[in-house]
Amino acid sequence: MFTMEINKCIKSGNAEKMVLWAALMLTGIVSVASLGPPQYVGDGRSRQIARVNNTKKLLCPVQGDPFPFIEWKKDGESINELWANHKVMKDGSLRIKEIEVENAGKYVCKATNGFGSISVNYTLVVVDEEKDVVSVDGTEVYAKSHEEDLTKEGASPRFTNPDKMKKQKIIRPVNSSLRLRCKATGNPRPQITWMKDEHNLYHGDLGRRSSWTLRLPDLQQTDSGHYTCVVWNRLGSINFTYDIQVIDKMMSKPELLAPHPLNTTVNVGETASLQCKINSEMQPHIQWLKRVDDPKFMSNNTIVISKQPFIILKSSEIGSGSDGAYLNKFVIHHVTEADGGMYICLAANTMGFSWRSAHLIVRSKHHENHYSYTIDRSNLNLPLVIGVPGGILLLVLIIAFLFFQRRRRTQYHQGAIVNGPHFNRVPTQDPEPYLGSVHSSEVKTNIHVNPIHGAQHKNLYAGIPSPHHMLSSRDKLSKNSQSIDFYTDISSVSQSHHNPHHHMQQYSYNGQ
């Protein structure tokens, strides 16, 4: 419809009507886009405080299109016009007049429209100033305390640093001092009571800072015993017991138990951890030190042990193991190569000190890859480690044996060809020089040579006599008009003639 009217306005040229229809269309689009379930628009304060005989208004901070229907409930029961001092207002809020202690409890505002619903919860706390009492549920009251924050939910006590309270047994020498801590929190703020061997020792309000700690100065052997802290408020209580032993004299210095600390290897960027375990009659002082390998890092925070400089590092909390030994751990986060070196754990008491050392090795990424490769190879199974090289060696030996056998057979056949019957090709040029003067008429042979079929030439052959009396084949061939190549069987030679001049055998061929 809007589109048709705008088209008519365009055709008629009525600009005012066109703008009006466009505005109406835009308004319709916006209206459709804003439709949806109710949304919460409050400030999140779900705990409300009211006083007896006053008026309290609880808002229902929701909005929606279409505007939602509002319904209020108290402790699960719907509020309607029959409720004496409760009224749902036109804006959806709930007004409570002349508040009584019984009006305290859980209130719920539920907003619903055609797209959905949403609920807003309240806790109404009613305070009776005259009686100095407070009610949260409308059925029970308790004494008002300035240590309770009524805008927050109540909470029973809990220890804030339980990890620091793991050491239950503590040994101290005579004339030393000791502080026992039982820090806790809760709403209302808890109170504390200290007891020794089940007898009240100290009672105080945790509003004073000193109440968190029990101080025992100038200890004597009579101070030995079980010290218990009891922390409580109206919602509950907790307790913790320390076993204190005061000894007259230390008998020995601390003993660092092997194998800690251990040599440790980490990669750059990882977390390194070194730990030492100490056996001592009482809790020793534990300190971690790092050897100074570069003199430029020497400072006032450096001490010398066994003629070596060490820098003092920050100490951590001392723990205890199940066997009664003391434990201490030194942790380095995001390790760098500069953190590598020798570290020592030093434990001391009134009788002396002991220490043990360990090395921290920091690997770069290059070393890490090389190390991983080495580890992977070393993890191979033993049969595989032995079998693979052995198989390769056996294969090499077989190949070598076959090679030498083949070479031997080749040499054998070559020797047979050289020494046995074979065919020689007569060269057209003789690379050998002329070594003697021998007339062809002096050399005779009875070898029969068949000429190559169809060739019109003489048949020539030069034997292989002593090089000192050999006639050059070049000299033989120079008598012919052309060079001729042919083959003959040396085995056809049946007789040789003795040359009386040279005492050598000569062979030649007479042409047919």
C-alpha cells in the first residue's frame, strides 16, 4: 500500500505527500523491528533494605514491545488486591506500605508479552531499629551487627590462606618467638577464640587487626602444647590446631635429604622447578642461591660459599611432607638462557647450615631439536639396532663376493682368448716402428690363407716374432696397391721355419 501511494505521488509530482508517505513507511518498519520479548534494564541490585513502619517501592525494570504484563509474587505466592499493604502500580512497580518484619523475604517480578517473558528477583531485608534485629526471610530474626553488610548475602567463615596453614607441627627453641595466624573472612565478619589444650586463651573481635594472629614471645618449654583457633559467626564456625613443641637446645644442623635438588633440563620459555627436602628438629631458614659465573653480575646481594660467589634469590613458603621433612621449591617462569647455571639450596638453624647444589640446563630451540633426534634413535629396539647394520654388512659382503667372482671369470676368459685360438685383424697402419732388416725371401710359411670372396688382391699376414726381428706390416703393405683387411685362424699354422741368421721363428704369407 505504501509503495503504491508513493508511486502515485511521484507520477502526480506531489512532493509533500511523497515525503509524508515515506515517513509513515519508515515508522512502520521501525515499529516492526522493535517488537520482541521483554528486556531487563535494571542496575542489578537484587538485595533491598527496608525498615519497619517505612514504605518501600520495588521496581520491575523491564521494557518490551508490546508492553509486557507484570505479575508479582512473594515466596512463590501471587500478590493481588487482597494483600493489605501491597499494591502493584501502573508502571509495574510494587509498593509496600507500613512495612513489618514479616514482609521480609523473596520477591519476584515476572514480565510477559506475546514474544516471551523475563523474571527479576529481589531479597527484601527488614531491619527493626527499635529492637535492633534483622530479618531476611520474614520468619526468623537475629541481632543486628555492625560487622554485617546487609546489602550482601550472608556467608559462613572460611580461612583466606589455607595453604599457609598446612604446617600443623612447629618446633621452636627456648627464648625464640612465634606467631600463629588464623586469618578468615565471612559475612557477618567472624569472631575468633584462641585455646590452648582446650582451655580459652584469648578472645577477640576480628575487627582489630591483631586478632588475626596469636603472638607467643620468649618461648619456654612450658609453652609447648596444642593451640587452636576457633573462628565463627552466626552462620557457622571453623577451627585449626597447631602442635607447638619448645625444645631446650638444638642438637644438630639441618640435613638436606638426597637426591634433591636434582639437575634439571628445560627449554627456553618453559617453567623450571628446583626442590629441596630438609630434615631438621625445627623449621629451618631456607634460602636459594645462584652461582655468579660472570663478575659483572656481582652486587651487594652476593655471598661467598666455598670460595665461590653466589647471588641471593627470593625465597618461597616452606611446606612439610607426610614424613615430617620440610619442603621448599624454587620456580622460574619463562626460562631464558641466562637462567642456566648452578643453584644451591641452603638450610640453616642455630646449630649451623647445610647445602646441596644442582645445575639448571637451558636448551635453545636448536639444541632441543638435536636432542629430540638423539632420543628418538636411542629408543629403538635392541634387535632392530643390531639387525639393521648386520643386514647391511651381509649385503655388502655378498655384493663384493659376486663382484670378485665375476671379475675372476672375466680374467679367465680373457686369458683363454689371448693364449688360445683367435682371429686377428690386420691393421692398415702399423704403429710400431721398423725394428730390423729382414728380407721377405728369407721368411717362409706353409699357412694356407683364403682370400676374401670377390676381392682382387694378395693375401698378407704378419706373425708376431721377436720385436728385434719383426718386419713392419707397413713395409709389407707398401708393396701392394691397396690396404686389405682380413681374418685367419692362427690354429691353422702347422709349421714354423728356423732362420739361421737371427735364430728366431718368422712367419709370413705368400700371396696366391
